[in-house]
Amino acid sequence: MGNKFLLFKYNYIKEVSCINIGDYIQTLATKSVLNLLYPSNKFKYFDRDSLELYNRDAVICIMQGWFSHTLSFMPSTKVLPVFAGTHFTHAVQQYLKASNLCSDYFSKVEIGCRDLMTLNFCKQQKISSYFSRCLTLTLPRRNVIKHHKVFLVDVPSEILPFLPNEIRNNAETIEHCLNKGRFYKIKYKSYLKYAELLLKKHREEGELIITSRLHCALPSIAMGIKVILVINTNEQKTRFSTVNGILRTYTIDDFKEGRVRYDVPPNIEELKGYIIENLALSINKQKGDYINEGRLRMIRSNIHRFSS
């Protein structure tokens, strides 16, 4: 198996109405960390939601992502999964409870949970699990900023009248959710390239980003950009717990009632180091290599308890 890694591309089932560039940002972040840890490696790409069908050379797969609509994301025997940055949707939680996977398959792995909802589910099912947060928090911090722009990324229209005039009148609007009907036939490499360009634009030009997209907010925090993260649904309230201790989140009512604070960006360099080391040790552990278990427990505790 060596250092052969499987990265995610996304075919999306028909029920999914848009192509989420945040998915490709997660793939880029995973690739970035693996390049840091394993400079000599090989990557393959495969659909996140069809891992049960993978039958090529044996690979390691970092299970960073949002799972899913069915259980077909469960890896085949050719895939050594390392669950870090993992989110289980309510639908998948129900599938898992109705199957034998919780007591069978998941007795052999640990789940690094991206959010506390997933962690609570795993604990309830007696699955070995911990709070890993998200690998998009590990992107490198920027050194300089060429421009000082404000980006509104998939912001609910209800908050626009309540933004300060200097922000609303000078902001640039960006979408992370592309209409599947218009863009569906484009190959995944083009989406990866588009995600790279968006990250570059945010890194070089963004002074402030206001967004309802988790995987716009997290990489922006990692790069040292000021972020206002908007919670617009109950589902987001649970899924966005990955920012606990890092960033305050805001509702539409917070904007209406003037409670939003445009603070300086948090410094998460210490947390970033813990997340990267946790991934390295988790890979080695899943491969059966010796690791310092005490060190691993300490790192995971620090990730969970981190506060900027």
C-alpha cells in the first residue's frame, strides 16, 4: 500500500440540486496535509459516495467529509479508511443503527468526528470516537494581503439590509453552490481548479468574509482572514459545532438586532499543529504501526478543548 492515497471527487446523486465547491475545498485541504506529511506519495480520485465499489490498488483514504445519502460510502476491502473530519448525516445515522455496522465494522476503527452531533451519535452507539474538527482548518496562514476586499459567500438575503453601509456597498458576492443543471458535465478536475482559484482569491484579497458556508469559513480562518459565519438552519447549528472555541456564529436575528462583532481573525496555529499531528498518528495507528498512545490522547484532548 505504501503512501498511496485515495482522494474524493463527487458524482452527486440526482437528489442533490447543486455542486458544492466546499466539497472540493475539503479534497484540496486533505491533499495539502498529506503532501506535508508524505512528500513522496501517489493520489487516486474516486467518488465519495461509491467507495464500496472501489476495486483497484490498495489505498489509504482519509474519510474527511459529509456522509451521506446511502451506505454506499462504506469503503471496500481495498481501502484502508482513516476517519478524521467525518460528519454523519441524520440519514446515515439511521442507516447505521438499522445495520450491524456499529457493532461489526466500526468496532475495528476510530471515528474522528468533525462535529459534536456526529461525536454524540458515535458515543451513543459505543463506537470509539473523538472530536477531530476539520482538515480545512490546516491550510497555511497567509503572509501578505494584496487587496482589502469584503466577500459575501452564499449569504442569506435577509441580512443584507443590516450590514454596515461600507460593507454592503463595497462587497463582492461569490457562490460556492453551482447549479447542477448548468455545470454537471464538467469534469472533477475543473472543479478542483475552480476551488483552488477561489482559495487563492480569498487568501490574496479577502479582508472580511461573511458566509453561511462552513467550508468557506474554516479555510478562511486557517488563512488568517476575518470571518463572520451565519447560521441559517437548525441543521447548521449542529454541524457548525466544529468552530466551538474558535469562532462565534451569528443568526439572522443577531444581524437585525446589531449583535454582530467584526473582530480580528482568531489565531489557530497551535490547533492546526495538533490536527496535523493527530492525522499522522491516526494513519500510522490504522496501518498497524507503533505509535505513542499517550501522545495521541493528549493531542486529541487539546483539539477538543482548544479555545482561541
